[in-house]
Amino acid sequence: PKYYPNLLKFVRIKVIEASSTVLAPFDKSLQNEAIRQLTSAPKFRDPAVANLLPEQFKLTELLLDSGVKEVTDEKILLSDGSEIPYGLAVWAAGNGPLPITLNLIDALGNGGSEQTEGQAIARGRLATDPWLRVLGGEGKIFSYGDCSCIVDGQLPATAQVASQQGEYLAKLFSRGYNMSPGIDPEEGILMPPTPDPSVEKSISEKISSFAIQNDEIAAPFQFLNLGILAYTGGGSALAQLQVAPDGEPVKGTGKVGFGLWRSVYLTKQVSLRNRVLVLLDWLKAQAFGRDITRV
């Protein structure tokens, strides 16, 4: 609307979602707020832009319970048989597993194994135990992130989970844990990793041992949900921050959610230099608008 207001009346944005809601990991109230923001009438600072649009103009349409069957060069075919012509399609859904993941699952599943049984839950991902050891890999293969699935407790396929899992495995490796101590003769499964007796435990390890009431094995991976954020456009965002593990999350919408989203994003930068550069970029976009010369 800022640069090409005369073309806005020809624009239609259709958001296609296979499930019955959007942003499934969020609280129901935040899901409803996201739907409201997506489907509300657009607002323009310049009244002259609004005068160029036809009555009942609807920029964004949300299509729930609409699975995509096929995408051709000109149309999107939905599972209910309807067709949507398009000029630009943006695919933001999940992708299938990589060939290396499928090949490894097949290799570990030959002859019937824990990996084969775990696929009832993992469904195309590498089934792992609570210590992120791939089932059937004899404690020599590890997997984390969205290519893996802990069969005793599934976690969302997000960067937050993968980051914490990576840190967890790095700590076990660097502190000399024995990741393959042998098979439990009674249960017939790989025993939990054991610590190196020559390495003194850190404070966090002592706390974890106390929590599981066992200082002879490694504590299994425990995901700490720090919250989830989603930018909804127009200077608005949704924020759901988990302050206490069992407490109610702190929720924010609109400008408040936008402030929470940006503050978390800024603090997660890896260096002061990156924080300054990101902050300057935000200030520049606020003052002069987004740079679209490379679009």
C-alpha cells in the first residue's frame, strides 16, 4: 500500500491450513487472537489508500480444515476438490524426512529391532531413548532435533528443543560419560549412560542426580519450555512465555506481545555486535520502511 496503492485491490492472500486452527502449540485464547488478526479488515494510515479499494474488501482469507493435494504451475488443488488459482505460492508446511534418515531407519530395522517397534511412534524419524541414543544403535548412534523422536515422551520439532538437546549431548560427551555401558540382563535393553568416576560432577549434574535419586547414571534429557513466540504482522505478535515449569504461562498479544517477541529475539543474539546490528536495523526500518530494492 505504501508504494503501489493502485494495485492493492488486485491482491488476495489466502492462508491454507489443514487443521482446524492455527498455531497449534499456543494456548486456545492466543489461537483465536491470531485468527482474529489474520481475518480482520486491513487498516491504512493514509485514508486515500482506503478510498481506492472496493467495499467489503478482504485482503486475507483463512481456509481451515483444507489440505493441499497438489500444487501445479497455476493452481493449488485442495483435498475437497476445489481449486485456487495463484500468482505466488509460499510453502510453509513440513517436509518429509531426508534420505539419510530413512536409510538409517531401514538399516537399523533389519530383522526386527527396537527401532522397528519405535517407528509406531516415531513415524519416519529416528526413534531414540531418553538419553538421545538411537534405538538399535548399541549406544553408538545419537540423534536430536526434528529428525529424532524420544519414544517415551514426544517433543515439538522446534529449534528450542534441538538447541537444548545439542547442549545436553555435548555435556555428556565432554564429561566422559559411558554412553554404551552394556545390556540390562533383566530387561534386555541398553543400560543408561554412566559418569566417568575420575571427573568431578558439576553443580548442575549433582542437582540432576538428586532429582532422579540416582547418582550412578546420567539424568535423561529434560526439556525446559521457555515459551513460544509468533509475529503476526503490523507491529503485533503473540507471546507465550513459561516462567515456571508447572505455572501458568505469561501471555501477550498485540503491541505487548510484539515487545516481548523483540526483547527475547534481541537477548538470544550470540554477541553484543549482533544485538547492536539487529537493533539498528529495526530502527532504520521503523524510520524509513523496509528496503525492498532486492525483492
